[in-house]
Amino acid sequence: MDMDNMLGGAGGPIGGQFPLEQWFYEMPVCTRWWTAATVTTSLLVQCHIITPFQLFYSFRAVFVKNQFWRLLTTFIYFGPLSLDLLFHVFFLQRYSRLLEESSGRSPAHFSWLLLYATSILLCLSPMLSMPFLGSALSSTLVYIWSRRNPETRLSFLGLLVFTAPYLPWVLMAFSLVLHGTVPKDELCGVVVGHVWYFFNDVYPSLNDGQRPLDPPAWWRRIFEARPIDTGAQPINNEIAAAAAPELR
């Protein structure tokens, strides 16, 4: 659905739903609730109901003071209501949605990717002094999508046209210009994303289809009615590429 329809194009509500509501429920389940949690958290901070000090990840706060909610809130806070938040939410829902939709009808594979990425980022956070990990996780997903769609052409702000594999680097350059510092969280996300991409898209072709980072059977059973064959699943690049119009 394009932005015009999302914000309310001609014809009024469809099927009893307003365009924004329809856009929300069209998102796959993991992306939908991650997006909703991100916006809700920023609203709560903006209204001074909670503060960012209650949200960031700290090893001591989590494992000594038992503040376990920080394991999740570090990934859903991108800052107060602002254009920067809108920018992050746009990329979060866009590329998370494309990856989740291309992973198949079950959320098992995409949720396993999220578990892998969040676990690695939480381990790296104390060493790299990254209290908030939402941008790093988003960067991981953008990197994986970009590598799986090498022929997709994108346009950044209508000024720069490039193919998808350059997208993470364009975003990092934009962040560097905007904030004046090297975005180490986005760099970290690229590294985590590259490890996943290698073991899921490159390694199997070199090792008789073995996929060491595929979700185990017990994880798939949580999301699926019956076990699914553990053989290699092709990546639907055509669907992902077709679903990605020009980046504005």
C-alpha cells in the first residue's frame, strides 16, 4: 500500500477500516507489534509517563536489579516524537515487513532471526557502550534485505539513485552528516546482519544445503501446527523486490 492510500486516499474506509488501520493490520505479526511498541513507547516518553532512563539496556540493571523489561525496551525506543523517529519507524516497518513476508507464512523463521540478532546485540552492547539497540537491530534487517535484493534500484530523497546493497552505507553516511558522529550502532547491525546473511544465503550453497542458523524444530513447533521439513527454503527475492518501491 502506498503512502497516499495509507494516509487516506479517495474512496473512504475500505471494509469498515480506515486506511491507516488497514495499513497497520496488513503488516505481518512481528513487524506489526514491533512498530506499535515503538510508537507507543515514544508517546509514553513524550507524555512523561516513563523516562528513557527506565528503558535502556544495562547488564547490572537487568541481571543484578532484575529489571528484565530492559531486554525488550532497548529495542523499541528510538527517541521522542520527532522527524528522526518518523525516519526510523519508516525503515523499521518497511524492511522488517519485506523480510518477514519473504520468510514464508509462518513467523517462525523471522522470529528466530529477531532472537538471533537481539541476543548478539545484547552481548555486544556493554563492550560498545550502546544502551539503546533499536537502530542496530533495524540496521541488521536493512542489511539482510539489501543483500538479498541486489538488483533492486532505490532513490534516496530523489537525489541519489543506487542499487539495494548500497542502502546500509547510504543510511550511515546520512546519519554521519546529520549527527556528526560515526553511527557505531548501525555498523554493529551491519556486522550482525552479515553473519546471518552468510550462514543462510552463502554457506548452504558451499556445504550441501546445510543451514546452521535455521530455527530448530522445537522453535518451529511453537508457531506451526506441525513440523516443517528442515530442508533449505528458497528466498523469495522476486516478491521482496516487487514490494519495494522507490525509497523517498
